[in-house]
Amino acid sequence: MPNARRAEPTDAPRLAALAERSFRATFGSLNTRENMDAHCLGAYGVAIQASEIANPRIETFVCDESVELVGYAQLRWGNAPPCLLATRPAEIQRIYVDQRWHGEGVAQVLMSRLLTAAVRGNADQIWLGVWENNPRAIAFYQKFGFNKIGDHIFQLGDDPQHDWILCRDIQNLRSDV
């Protein structure tokens, strides 16, 4: 089982490839190629990943097996949607696992790192947006105590999609970290 670690600048090329590959594998069959291309172009290039790794408001974690990245997750600090009543919110911006590694515990390892980082950063709430048409991800987040508190639009190319906003209080995790 791969361990999660903080991403380093040298991970940016492999992270960009994993990010785009996993996003396309998850959502490609449910969206147009044009919308997928537009989103991936603006979200997953090497320079974009390098910038996110260097950004002090984003914590990026990767799981690797030998020289291959098999999963990654990002925790972003900052603004939250109005439905979230938090003093110091942390957002799970992304959590993706390469399809070949589904069911191997990689997502659980990444979630553990995200929750630990949120607690250490003194977050009071952790939240995320998840596409309403992604039941596998919704079930995963619910296993970790996330509940729906609202929704928002995720713009995929020219397609405004509905994401559920899921949240959980993390005050009760402080003694575990």
C-alpha cells in the first residue's frame, strides 16, 4: 500500500499526468470531449500543478508506488460557500486515485492525510463539492462523516453542473491527531 506524502516541485509533471488521466477516467464518459478538454486545459498542466504545489494556501499530497503516482489530494484554505458556517474552513479541493488502484485503500490514506492536515491547521469545518452524478464518491465521503449542506455550480467547459456541498465538523478529531 502506497503512503501519502507532501508533493514536491519535482512531482509536477507526474501529478499533471495523473490529474488529467484520473479526471478523464472518472467523468469522460458522462461529458462531451470538448468540455473535458476545456476543463483539463485550464486545470491540470505541469505549470498549474507546480503553482499549486508551491501555493501556501494549498496542501497537495501524493501517493506513489515506485516511480508512479497512483493518487493525490489537495486541501485548500480560504473562502467557503455561504451555506458553510465556519470560522476557519478547509476545502478538499481534489482527491483522485488512478483507476488501477481503486479498492486498494489509497483514497482512505489520502483522506486521513487531509483530515490530519485540516486539524493541524486549526480548521473547524472541512468541506468539498462533489458532482451529484457521482454516487461512488458521495458514498465514500459519507463513510467519513460528510453530510450534504447545500449545492453549487461547477463549470465544466460550457456545461454548468450541480455539485453537492458536503461538510463535516472536525473538532472531534483533535484528540486523534
